[in-house]
Amino acid sequence: MKTKEWFVYLVVAGLLSSCAPKVVTDVLSTEWPATSPDSVLLYGTADKIPDGAQVIGKVKVVDTGFSVKGSLDRVMELAIDATAKKGGNGLKITEHRWPDRRSTIHRVWGNMLRIPESAMVENEMPDTMEYSALQQILSPEEYADFMEYKAAKQLYDDQKKEYEERMKEVQEMIKNSPRNVVRLSVGPSFMNSNYQVGNHLYHSRVGLSINADYDHVWNTGFGFGINYIHNYMSFDEGIKTRVDYIGPSLVLASPMMRKFRYDLCIGLGYGHFSESYDGLTNSENRLGATMRLGVEWKVAPHLGLGTQVSIFTMSLKKPDDVELEKNEIYGIQQIGLYVGLRYYF
């Protein structure tokens, strides 16, 4: 065979082998000779193994990253074959993962067992004896199909039980999550809109904001709230600006998981802007909008610490001497980073 043909053969062989799931074993005892795969008894995650059974190693069948032949029957067959080669006559499945976003195949983990003959007889369960009787009247192919069905059904029942337990945990977290939250936060706010004073154009400025919020959340995670914002900012020329905002909002909050809670709110409401200089004050009342993204840590049954990022924007009446670019509006926009206390009830 020519060199190029050998190279093509090796590449094709490598691609074909990469399509199969990967079998990894960790042998703890090598004193047992290989057995037949037909003699390996299979135990699901909820099954009790016989007394006297010895763990002689561990086996896992996982994804190589390119595996496509990974049906449940196939990965169970690979795990059983690996157990038989290492001298095991029993396989206890400890974990089974269904195809998901990380892998398109089934994956299993298990303990390879060496079960004494006496233990196999003494601990034989009625259904196991029934399967032994079935083996006498069914063809090898039919019996193999039946045992694969039994293993698949057991794993399905285990997965279903695990899913139900997780759903109970989620429902319990939702049930115990606070329905009413009062927030008091303070921190710096950063102006990211242009502000012109005489010939000086400010592109940014830091002010101080105080936020007070109330949220009510239902079991679905959705709710409503009331938000109040007070912002103060001063400029080098002596001008001082103040913003007061109050309005309702829509709230989306996560359950309290491990004492942490996340929330998002979007609101529209009444905004009051005023600027003062040397005793003179100019003010406007306009529609304002706010958005908040926060995270909280519950430190006591009714008390928490939190931080949030808030965006506030409000349009203002444009002076006659101000020229705007295309798609530009006249107003203020601020982004704030705040910390504070949370009260749950």
C-alpha cells in the first residue's frame, strides 16, 4: 500500500473511532479474571446491591466531543463490556445524564462489582428470579432487549424522581422568597449626557443619588413597584442641579436561592428637574424613565444587603439657542451604582 493510502486509512480510522463514546475505567483490584458480559448483573441508581459485593473499580462512558453513537442501550453495553473485561459480575449505575446542551449522547458512571456466588443467591430478589425464568423461555436477542428495556426504565424512573425533587426544591424556594421588599440605597451617579454652562460643555459629571423602592412580587416572579430617586449634582460655575422622580414600575425577581436574589425593574413616572445659580432657580416637570438591575444577599430573616445599577433618563425643553444633531434629544441621562439595606416582609 502506498504512503498516501496508509495516511487516508489512518485518518478514516481515527474519525470512525472518534464517533464512539469514550470508556474510562479505574481499576482498584486485578485479582479477578475476565467474565462474560452476559453474567454481569445491572443495578440502577435506586437499586440495592447484594451484601458482600466488592467494588473492584469504576467505569464511565462519556462524550469525546465527536460522539454520535450514544444511545442508552449502546453506552450501557459499553459499560457492561468494560466491567466484564475487568473481572466484574455486577455493575451499579451511580449517575446517568441524558443528552443535553453539553452533549448529544447518554453518559453513565458506575461501580464495577465482584459479587460472591453465595450473595447472588441469598440476595436474589423475586423479580430477578423471574428474569432468570424468562431467560429460559426467551431467545437471547429477546432477553437482551428486555434487560435493556428494564435498565432504561429504571434510569428513566430515577431521572424522573430526581427532576421531581428538584422541582420541589424550586417551589420551596419560591414559597419562601419574600413577597414585599423595601429598599433604601445611596451611591454615586454618573451623568453621561452633555451639559453646557456658558462656553463650557460637560460630557460627564459625578453626583449623589438616594433611592427608595418598594416591590411586591407574586409566585410567578413578576410584580410591581414604586420607585423614588433624588439626585444632586454641582458644577464648577456654581450651578446646582436636582432631580426628583417617583413612579410605578414592572418588576421581575428570581427566587431566593442560597440567600441571593436578583431583580429587574422598568418604570415610567413623574420627574422634576431644577437648576439653581446665585439664588435663581429654573425647573421643569417632565416624564421620566428608570431601569434597575440589582442583586441582594439575605443576612437575616427580614434583612438584606444589596447593590444595584440604575439608569435614569428624562427629556427637557430645548432652549432656542441649542442646536441638536440628528436623532439627538435634549435632556439628562444618568447611570448610578448604589448599595443599601433591604427589608423583607
